[in-house]
Amino acid sequence: MAKQSGLGDALYVAGYNASGDIQQLGAIGGGPALLPATGIDKSANERLGGLRDGRMEMTTFFNSDPLNGATHEKLSALPRTDVILTYCRGTVLGAPAASLVGKQVGYDPTRGDDGSLTFTVQAQANAFGIEWGRQLTAGVRTDTAATNGTSIDTTASADFGAQAYVQVFAFTGTDATITVQDSADNVAFTDVAGLSFTAVTAAPVTERIAIANTTTVRRYLRVATTTTGGFTSLSFAVNVIKNEVEGVVF
């Protein structure tokens, strides 16, 4: 793969597309804590992997447009409950994305000598570490009726389960269900048991779902939307993490 810049990226926060108000992302990181485990017979440090963690840090512009629910209205609330964030490395189907369930920490302004006004925001993981996956929608996807999306090729089947995140930005209708489907041949698709999000009846809404680490997930993946009562517009984004290792509880 050729080297890439960070142009055309996106950041979704709690069902809100904050991309246009983000100046920069200071950190997208995590992984296991390092636990010292050095024996006296060693000449260098030994370490074990401990608890997983994750964080996102961002700098936002001041946008207080109340009619359009701008970034200031969302982040200045400083919610005490979990928020879900998804960073998209570009908005292309199958492109990398990182998702995080975390606590929002801070909304601290900086007023520069040049008159600029920006805010520093952090989100620190809660219960789950940061998870890198692939986009099952090309950025924000808008369906106007039940739709089978375009698939991505994960190159092979795997027996280690998966997690998925959804950000629902807008919805008009009675209900819609967003489901991850898989296929062995990119022709016949079926729902992946356990990877159907809670039916959408209003927006914004976000959710993380997971299936057992021993579940088989086939090679091709796509997102399908279905409905029982009908809908006319559903704008959403999905990130899926297909696990590559066994014996890990996510």
C-alpha cells in the first residue's frame, strides 16, 4: 500500500459527525499495559501484557450553532455516561477505522494571540480498549429503504469472533435494523448471529456489540438494513473488528 496523508478523515462522536469542527487529533492509542516480569537470570527487561486501554484526544474549533447541533453543544455537556467515538482513516468502504467506548474528559478552551479559539477534549476508554477495524460503510451511508450494502473482502474466514460499532446520525421513519452479514463466496449472505444492532427508532444513537471469540466469521462482510414499519431516511456508519487471535475476551 502506498503512503497516505491524513486528508479526508472523519470523526464521529455519540452519533454526531464532528469532522468539520476538528482541527487535529492529538492521540489515538491504547493497547495492553506493560507489567514488569524480569527474572534475575535476564540481562534485559521482560514484560507481560496487562489490561487493555485506549484514548482519543482532539482539538476542536468553536462552533455553537444551536440549530444544527454543532460541536460546542455536544461536547460542552460533558456527559458522565459513556460516549462512543469512531475515527475513520478516510471515508472509503473497507478503510481502517478505530472505535472507542469511553468517558469524555475536559472541554478546555485556548484563545490564541491571533484570535483563534480552540478546545482540547479527551476520551479515555471504559471497560473496553481501543479497537481498530474496517469501515462497512463509506463514511456516512444514507439508506432510504431496506438495503443490502456493498461487501468488503477480509481475505479469509476466521474463527475468533468480532465486534461492531454503529453511529446513527439521523433517522426518519418507524424502525430500522442494521445487521452485519457474512458470506463465503460474496454471493450468498446471511446475518451473523449476534451482530444485529438494536432496532433504530430515533437518532442520534450509538452502540457496540460483540460475539464470542470462538465464532466463525466468513470471508466477505457487508451491512444490511431491514424494517418492519418502514423508514424514509437512515444515516449511519459502521466499523467492524474481525478478530485475528483466539482466546481473547473482547
